[in-house]
Amino acid sequence: MKEENVFVVFAKQNTVTLESGPVPQPKEGEVLIRTRKTLISTGTELTRLSGEFPKDSVWAGYSVYPTRSGYDNIGVIIGVGKSVSKELVGKRVGTYGEHARFVVSRADELRFVRDDVSDDEAVFYTIAEIVLNGVRRANVRLGDAVVIYGAGLLGQLAARFCRLCGAMPVMVVDVSDERLGLLPKDKAIVGVNSGECDVQKVVSEHTKGRMAGIVFEVTGNPTLIPSEFKVLARQGRFIVLSSPRGPTVFDFHDLCNSPSYTIIGTHNSSHPAFESPENPWTKLRDDEFFFDLVADGEVDVGGLISHLEPYTKAPELYQMLLKDRTKAMGVILDWT
């Protein structure tokens, strides 16, 4: 019996289905991959699925239904197109492939996964890639006091990478004790429940009144952004690591000009296209670095997996996330 492809589709707003079709064939310079694991993006994908964004925004441009979804895929190469070495067959790789049983990718865009990194660990690579770029653009340095608003996957990895840079203290703000409880057991990483305490007071106490030199916005909630500047020291850096879901009413005098803040966007597209002596950290280089960090035990992502389910449960998982994503962290679909 001829095997078919299966893929996740956002059929319409708030509706997810599984559909089937022919297995794609690799063209010149491409490879065919049989998927092993994919990671659901509880930020970007849920925003697209829910339609919770202004109708004239950039979000609307790539949230037209029906659409396939997913951009974090770990699988094994099972075929190659013209001009691609057959020696790649059998290699385990990461790609921006969608949630599907089979995907194709350009051979020059493959992320080769180390043998000592599991599928469940490797599948976090795109999230790590995004955060590594944000931490680099923030120029986090030894001894910097950092506040991270949002303890989801991006915030969790931001805390870990900032500590690797030598930042201390690193304070992570969220309203969920469960999420804050997933932070590493490190005296220099402080979980702050904003629903139970005065965040400004906590930051002041942990910085001897100096406040934070760097603040990361990782909630994606545009209405929260102005309040997050309250913990930032004069001439500090405000890092937009999230993709806010709409406009923010912003006073550029009080929140930028007068205190001389620097506001830095860190979308994944700001990775350099090619390595250079000035900035060698392309997406591929950051992904390689992430796999090394995991393999060497510098970063543990296994504890961030909250759901690991067969792909057939994808529609149920998305509905669960739409209702309440606060209890979810790493949501992985198993295609094996």
C-alpha cells in the first residue's frame, strides 16, 4: 500500500484538522525527510490559530486559512534530489519543516543533530535559535542584572542563556508558580510572581537599588509592555524577544528619550545570512552551538517537556492550548 503524507492544517480560526496527501518529492538541491518529532509553538502558532491580532497587521498576512502549520521539525533523511549526496540518507536533521509525516528541505539549510542529543531535546532547536539571537543582540555581560517578563519556553531559555553569559541576578516574572518552578535551581535565578508581590520592590532589593540593566519582553502581550520599563535602570536596554500581538500605546519621552533607554528588536530574521569575523552567529551556527550545550550538559531542556503525544492528538492539543496554555511548556508531537 502506497504511503501518504499527513499534515496539520489550520482549517479556519480556532479549528485544527489532520489531512492527507501525496508524499512530496525532493527537487534539485533538496532532501526528503521522514519526521520523528515536531514542537508546537505555543506563541506564534497559537496567535495565528486564534486570530488574536489586528486585521491590518503583518500577522494577518501569514494567517490566511486554510494553512499548514509548524516550523520545528526533527527527522531522518530518506531521499535526495539531484546534486545532493546520497551519503546524507539516514542522517538525523532539524529543519523548519511543518507538522507533517514527510517534509522536504534544501540541503544547505539542514541542521545536523549530534548522536548524543535525543529527538526530544533536539526539537527545541528553533526556540533556542531565537533566544540565542536575542541574548546576543542584548549584549548580556558578566554581572548584568536582567529581568525577563514571561516564563514560557522563550523566557525559560533566556534565563538559562543569560546565566551562561554571567548575568546575575536573573529575575523571571510570571503569574504562574508552575512555570516559575521550572527555572533552574540556581541562587542567581529568581522567580517573581507578579500576582503576589511588587515586582519593582523585588528587583530593587536584588540589585541594591540599581534596578535592571536589561529587560526582556517575552509575554507577547502589548498592553503589558509600558509597565515593564518600571524595573529598567537609566540607559538600560529593553529587549523585545516576543512577537507582540498588536499595538502598544507608548510614551517615547518617558519610556525612551528622558531615561535614554535603548530598545532592541530581536526577531529571528536579524541573524546574519553569512558568517563573518564581526558576527559569525548565523542560524546554523547557533543551532550547532545549542546541540553542543545540550550534549555537554550545560543546558537541560528535558524538564521543559510538558506534553509528548502522538501526532493524531494534534487537534486536541491545540484546543487545550487555546483554552489555557499556562500549564503547557514544551508540547511535542511524535510522528514515529
